[in-house]
Amino acid sequence: MINILVVDDHRLFRLGVAKMLPESKGFKVVGEAANAEQGVSLARKLRPNVVLMDILMPGIGGLEAISRIRRIDRHIKIIALTACTSNPFPVQALRTGATGYLTKGVTPDELHTAIRRVYVGKRYLSADVARQLAEKAFDTDNDSPFDLLSGREMQIMLMIINCSKVSEISADLHLSPKTVNSYRYRIFEKLKVSSDVELVLLAVRHGMTQIEPLGSTSNETA
């Protein structure tokens, strides 16, 4: 039996994934987490074989959660299961420690295959992500400016565009406010922007985030 933890801030999506992983096929969902911090805590407590991790979530986000879970137990395999298909998300997730990368349009059969492959120590990438990474290796004309960011810079950038304050980033990532501001300055310098607004607009143009409609509410309260 492969024990699985699902981390995603959409409750309906978590329920859908759980239904795609029946125990009759050798899968058992041992826990669900509504955010990255909770996912790290449950991974430490439950020690699942495989974690299915969303990337864009409030708080520390999926990339930082992947890194923390890998530090807890390197035997835990992590698959990024996300709507983020554009670079640099797949590269950053794999560098951080994910052993698989799937889009949320995955079929039950492909999800089953991916889990079984990473469980035995192999990598698994959905076809569209694998093709994109292959094209990137030969095409330098379409590189994203976000490729210039380090893993930590990417994490802080994602938190900034999700409206996290410096004090919140400092607390969540266990960094001093001065250090966070230093990262923020380097991010602005590398991306050639001068404000949080410009950063958000650049992120939207490159598919790193979406602007929520006015009056929208949080996806999850539980």
C-alpha cells in the first residue's frame, strides 16, 4: 500500500484526487492539507510515501514546502500536482526536490502511473511539461526572466505577488526582515522592476500568477 498526502488549498480538488486513488488499486490517502505549512506538519507526523503538492498556495507556498519535507525525510517522494505549467515552475520544483511534475488535467491512470514510478525512485513528468523542458534546452530566445531567480528568490517573489508583507515573509521563512528586504531588492534588480505592482504585472504576463476578479474570496476556509 502506498500512503499518500494531498496538499492543495482547494478542498474540492483534494476530494477529487482522493477519489482517484482507491485503496483497491494499492493507494491510501492518509492525510489532506489545505496549505503548505499544514502539509509540512502532516508530512512530519504521518511520514507518507508520496506527497502530491500544489505549487501556488497562500503562505510559504509549495516550493518551500517541498524543500522542508525533503529535509524532514529524504525518503518521502514528492509530486508537484499543479496548474502551473510554464517555466520556471517545473525546473524550480525539480531543483527543490520534487521527483514528479503533473498538471491538474491528469487522468486517473496517469496519476496512478506517476505515483508508482516515483515510489520506486524514478522521475515522472507529464508529457506537456517534459516537452517544454526539452524545448527549453535548445531554445534560448524564449527564456523567462524569472529563470534568473534562485530558489529562495523565487519563493520570496511568489509570496510578494501574493500580497505577503515583509514581516509575514520573515516569520514564515525564518529570515530577518533585513534579509527579506535584501532578497526583495535583488529580485527587483534581476527582473528590472521598481515596485511590487510592476512585479505583479510582469508575473501575470509570464503566466506566473493570475489577477483575481474583484470581490473574489479565498478558495478554502477549512
